[in-house]
Amino acid sequence: MVATKNRGGRKPREVDDRLWERIEPLLPVIERRVRYPGRRRLDDRRVLCGILFVLYTGIPWRHLPQELGFGSGMTCWRRLRKWDEAGVWPRLHEMLLAELRAAGVPDLPRASVDSSHLGAMKGGAATGPSPVGRGKTGSKHHVIVEAHGIPLAATLTGGNRNDVPQLIPLIRAVPPIRGKRGQPLRRLKHLYADRGYHESYRDQFRRFEITPHIARRGTEHGSGLGVHRWVVEGALALLRWFRRLRIRREIRDDIHQAFITLGCAVICWRRLRAPL
């Protein structure tokens, strides 16, 4: 399974020079031993291409084609885990959000939240019987976006977890967005959500000085909130464009969360490269 080329002729798995200039300083430096150095460590940029290849295509690690020059699937898996432990992906996401703010894109005061279900083939942490999947084991992606649909944070829970208790952790997961002089942006002002989110949490929103915009249960559709809320559904669709995020294959929840954060960073990078 090979990823298709984009409009510029570069395959999505390839890391261009501008993106690599941002990622390379975030990676931990591994000094090679002078005595008994062993086999030379595979170049980080090639391994990152292998990780992106798995993210885009959804191919199992063990089936990563050796002829691509990205190393083995286990090498890419280990490097993904090590870089996640070093906090590379959240820092990359935060950096790109800052660049977007400097370009005048993020509209942080108005945010939207939603979630989507996905199957979890092997079970593991942060899984549970999905109410929309006939009780099969699954997980949930919870996403919060700003007014243009740029993902600010994304979390992972079991498929049986209610959306409402995840709202506060999701809001707290939004990083401080720099990019301009003065205090970094972090505080939301308006939050849009569908009627599935309980009204009982309106008071908690107000403690964060956030004005909730949630359609009340029992009322007819047509509240008009969809004019602002559709962007989060678009962001969830963009995350599903990465085949590795359509079905959860990882037993370890931290590995899948690393893929989610990396996917959010890639979406930010695409938006940064697009004409503003």
C-alpha cells in the first residue's frame, strides 16, 4: 500500500526541508559510543518518514517495506515511543500553533468540541465496549478546535466513556499558544458543542470563564449552532484521513495518542503551508 503524491509532487510521507528544520531540534540527541559503537544508528529523518508512512497508510509495523529505506517497523516503533516519551509531538504541535498565530490564523476565543468512535482490534488501555459498535471493543477520539477547524488538543478514551466528563480534561489539554508579543493565548471564551453534552456542566464552564453554547436536550433541531460547530466535524474527518487513526491497532494507548498528536501537528503544518 503506497501513499499517493500530493499536488506539489511530494509524497505525504516525505519530510520536506522546512518541516525537518522544525522537528530536528526537538529530537533527543543520542551520542554514539566511542568504544564498541556497534551498528550505525539509522538517520532520524528516514525513521520519521517510516512513522509517517505507517500513519498515512495504516500498514502494520511488521509489513513496512524495507526497500523504502525507512528501517524496520520495530525501529520506527521504538523511535516513535522514545520521541513520545521525550515530548516531541506535543512540542511540535505547540510550535506549529504558535506559527499559525503569528500568521493570524487561530481564533482561540471560539472553540468547538466533539468525539468519534473507532474500533480497537487488540484491546488494551483506554478501550471499552462501544455503544455504537454493538458492544465491540473500541476507543474514542475527543477533539477541540478553534474557529477555523485547527485542532488545539485531542485525547483518547475508551469507547464506553461519556463525552461530558472529558470536556474539562480536553480544555486543560489546550497548550499555551504563543507567536505574538504579550501573554500566550490559552483561555477560551466561547465553547460550542452538540446536545449530547449535558447542561449540568454549564456551571463548570463558567468557572473557567467560558460561555457554553450547547443546544438544550428535548428541543427540536435547528438551533443554528451548527454554523459554528461544523469545523470540529471537519477536523475529525481530517484525522480519519490518516488510515492509522481509523482503526486502533495499538495495544498501548500512549502509542496511539502519539499518532493522534502527530496527526494534529501534520494538519497544522498543512494549514501553515496553505495560502493564508
